[in-house]
Amino acid sequence: MGFLDKFTKKNKKIWFGLNKPQVKVEKEIKIKEEKKEEKKKEENKTKKNLSHSNAHKVLVHPLVSEKAAVAEANSVYTFVVNRKATKDAVRQAIKDVYGVSPDRVRMINVEGKIARHGRSVGRRGDWRKALVTLRKGQTISTHEGV
């Protein structure tokens, strides 16, 4: 009956790992905590990466429409931005690309419209819009090459 000896009471501690010394358990707990801290640091780095050197990932393109053109007279510029971008990330990207510090940044989540092609029905993707307000006297040339 050697096979069934694993399940007896005296060997239960060894089989289920309950016989480990306390020092080993504490080390394992410390290692798990360190891994959690490393994951948190990596998440913070990814958030910071979106804001600094990756302006091309934050700003997708300037939005060209009649409404946006009218708003440019009041020094409010409209951009399509990454869906995960924050106000601070957009502010930093505008500084990096255009060399102008925005006075105010407003964000809008735009829902994609339903599109039909004959009988088949689809849906356009959701996107995010940023309205960037500049101080008086500052301008951005967003329509170059359009």
C-alpha cells in the first residue's frame, strides 16, 4: 500500500507542503510582494511613456471640420487623440510637437456611428477628441499639407 501512504495523516503535512519552515514561507511572501511592486512600476512607466516621448502615439491627427475651423478663430484647436490618452499626455504632446504650452485641454469620448452597406450592418470605431485652448497670441499651423 505504498501508493496510499501519501494520504495518511502523518504524511499529509509533507504532501500538501505544510511542513515548510517559516523562513522559506516569509521569503516566498517577500518575493511575491517584490513582483507586485515591479508590476506597479511598469504600469506607471507605461502611463509616463504615453505622455513624454511618444507624442505621435498620443496625437493621431488634427480634426478638420467646419466646426473646428470656426473654433480656431477663438484659438481652440481640435485633435483626434489616442483613446487612452489623458489631458496631461495631450498637453505634453502639444508642447513636444508644436512648441506651445496649452492653456486648457478638454477631452470628449465620441461614440462610433452605425454604418450600413446594403444588408450588412457594421459600426465605426469609437474615438477620442481633444479641444486644446491656447493663450492669446499663440497659434498652431494644423492645416499644413491638408
